[in-house]
Amino acid sequence: MISAKSFLSGRFISSYIDEALPQFIYDETGIDVYSSQATGDPPFIVVTKISGPREHDLQGPEGLATPTFQVSVFARTKEQAKFITRQIQSKLKGSIDMYGVKVRGIFYINEIDFYEDDTRLYHVASDYQIQHEE
């Protein structure tokens, strides 16, 4: 779980998109981010890698990867879940340096809204492809 900023020399640095993305989302929203099962009170965000293809040519790896991440927002109201989702969408786009990971492009793919009867939480799941250098 990321619930406080991680710092190295005063700034979070990572060479892995799996670490940089949750930290970026936390820094932009201030909401707890989990990489698997959430254990906190809502609202919270769960970031899951759902695919991880890499670019290759006949010489071997090209040093590019285009994983797809699902960013799931859970909240007590639909309005809050949608607001947080839009806040994330407004920041996850374009080419950026994400804490040391050189992101060439972020592509918003899909969004699905759920209501979870067992937890009584609204859940908005958004998928993003992130092309980055390795």
C-alpha cells in the first residue's frame, strides 16, 4: 500500500512502472493506493497489471514495453468514485517522466462502472496502456 510518499534524495525514483504508477496516482489524488487486495476504508484505489507485452524485433528486445494496468476506484458513492476516476484520467495522458520511468505514451482504453453488493461500494475500473522505456 502507498499511503505516504516514498523518497530517495527528497524525490521518489523508480526504474519500474509497477512502482512508479501507484506512487504517481497517490501523489495526484492523496488517496491510498493498493497493488492487490485493499484493506483500508474507502475511498481507495487498486492498481493491477493485467498484461505486460514487450517490443521485439529480429535482433531481440527493443527496450520498450506496453503493459496494461487496471486502475480501480472504490468509494461509498457513485459520484465520489467518478470524481476520483476523472481526476486520475486528467493526469494519466501523454508523454511524461514518471519518477524515473520514461513514459512515451499513456492510452486510456476502457472504463466500467460497478456496484458491489457485498461491500456496498461503487467501483469504477479503468484500463490504461502505458508505453515506456525499459
